[in-house]
Amino acid sequence: DKEKGSRYIDSGTREACKFWLGATSHTVGPSSEMARTPIVGGNWKCNPASVKDAEKLLDGWKGQAFDKEKVEVVICPTSLHLPVVKPGLEGMGMQVSAQNVSATGFGAFTGEHAAEHLVDFGVPWTLIGHSERRTKYGETDEITAQKVEQCQEKGVKVIFCIGEQLDEREAGKTDEVNKRQIAAILSKVKDWDKIVIAYEPVWAIGTGKVATPDQAQEAHAAIRAYLKEAVSEEVAGKVRIQYGGSVTPENCAELISKPDIDGFLVGGASLKPSFMDIVKAAQGA
């Protein structure tokens, strides 16, 4: 059923593709029938301070049910917290994700964990290319491509982060940066069903500044147009694109109302009980 908020792609002509938001249809993209299920990620970064605090957060989420058929929720704890909170998160219908993965496999790579480790441990997702990895730890486009390749080979799903710095936005280079970062992985991706793109304008991450809904939609639409040009119309229509950058319960409803915004990658707000308000907003989109 084409319920309110579901993003559908109608079968039929190649130009007919409707994303339903209430009674309003939005036409872009490919033919085959599919739906883009909203996806909300919670990136805990290097938080919280203790296992006790992590368990307290999960206790605050319990009893706030969501419909797994209408929204996908993926939580990214620290590597040390992950095995402790994994059963509780999965018990609530959420999935777990690593925050990072090695560009290499097994071997003499101190401090790394490989995609094979994630598979063995039952961790279906990882982040790759977060701006903090790029800017603070020297992660280049080439390295992100190597990491994506490892995950594709091992069947690990990836939330691939892209986005521009403030000076790049002010110079009108938002689309150029996003295209460059996506272009680096195009030859490595064989299964686009295992890729989610998270657009995070770096100047909005943790700053309290948020791209306006129209600015976010413009960037997301440009990303989708680039995927159509560089990969295929089908891929452009089915790949989910999250928005990240100071997402809160107060601003998420307007953001998710935009046709090319398919969910969120949430930072600080994912460490609060009110994170579930964001999940519910996405569920109703």
C-alpha cells in the first residue's frame, strides 16, 4: 500500500517515478517499482563515558516501539561498547554498526578490525568516510574506496559519509565535493543495495547550525542526479540518502518531508532518550 510518507517508484514508463508524501507526488528517476524505506542512524562517536551510561540510554528507549517495516534504525556504538549493547539494541528491533573498518584484511595491522571481523561478530553495518575520519585522521578518498571494496567483498553494508567544509560551501563547491567523494567509490561498488549515502555538511556537524530543509533537499537532489548520470537511473532511484548535521527532534520533521531526504545520521541527539522522537518522525514520513 502507498501509505502516507512512503517513497515509491512506480513501474511503467522510464520517466514516471513518484515519491508519495501525503497526497503529493514527486516525479524523478527510474522505472521499476520499489520503495525507499527511511533509515535513521545513531552515531555515538567516542561516547558515552561508561557501559553503565550506555545501558541507561537503552533503558530510556525501551517501551518506545517503532515499526521496523516503516523505518530502519542503525546504531553505531564505540567498538568496546558494541558487544555489550548489541543484544539490547537488537531486542528493540535496531541494528548495530561499526563506526569504522580497516582498508585491509587480517594481518599485521595494529589497531584495526577487518570487514571479516564484522561478519564473524554479526555486525551488518559500518560507517565509512565520516568527516571526522577524513579531517582528523587523514582518511583520503582512496582509503574510503579501499574500505568500501573490503565491505562489498564481505557483504557488509555501508553508510558512506560525504559532505563539504564551510569554505567549500561558501565557494559554491558543494556539488563538486560530493561528486568527488562519491566518484572515488563507484568502481568498487557491485551491490548498491548495501550502500546508504549520508550527506553531512561538515560545517553543520555538532555546531548547532543546520542546513535549511531547502538547502539539504537541493544537495540530496544533486547527489541523486549524479548517481543517475554516473551509475544508472535505477540506482539513483533506490539508493537512500540520509541527512546529517545537528539533526534534532525539533527540526527533523521538516527535513524528512523533503522527497530526496530518506532519513538521518544523528550524532549528539542519538545519546538522548528523545532520539526516539527522530525515529518516529522518520517512520511517519
